[in-house]
Amino acid sequence: MMYFETSFPVRYYETDQMGVVHHSNYIRYFETARNMMMADGGFPIEVCEGEAGVMIPIVSVECHFKHPARMGDVLTVSAAIDSVPMAKLTIRQQVCNQRGEICAEGSVLLGFIDSKTFRPVRCPERLAKLIENRLNDR
């Protein structure tokens, strides 16, 4: 499995008047971990879309809310990949608070499209190799 996690505090603007994180922010948290995972692997999203010419649109997002995150919490967001993608990439994601309680978990299905033709393409070779190498390291 390729695995990445990052941590950060809940910010005031992410909460409602009761100090609870608004549900829409969990999708942003998922994206933050995914993008940081790619950058950590040496293939940031801007390189993929720029040099490689492949955009990575979201095909679907699934998110299950388990426990409310609140103002003052420090969240850990993880992203995990279980297999080398071909045409689509599934990333399992989870958000936990500092007590280890799962606040939300789900998955994101990503596609790959050519940035010039907007037609579906295979996973960029550089990204596939990165994932394959990380999977073999474990």
C-alpha cells in the first residue's frame, strides 16, 4: 500500500457557530492529503497537469461521517493507494482527530484525461511508477 498522512489544526473558518467542522471541508481535507502525497512522491499535481499534460479529474467521492471534528482539534488526514492504476485511481481516505477518533472516511475515484484533447488516457507512466515503487517498498 502507498500511504501518506498530514496533520493540521481545524481553522475557525471551517466551523459553524457551534464550533463543528462543516461537512464540505472533509472533501477539501481529502484533497489536501492527496495533493501532498503526490508532491511527497516527487510528482506534484502541477507537474502532472503541466509537463505531463494529464489532468486528474474527480469521478466520484464517497464520504462517511463518523464523529464531528471541532474547533481546537488537530486533524490527521490520510491517503492510501492499494494498486497501480490503469485508467482510474482509487484513493482511500480518512480524517482522525488527535484522540484517534475517526471523523470521516471514504474514497475518491480519479480519472486521467489529456489536457489538450480532454479525452481519457492511461495513468501517467511517472505516477504509475511512483505508486508501483511505493507498493514494492512495503
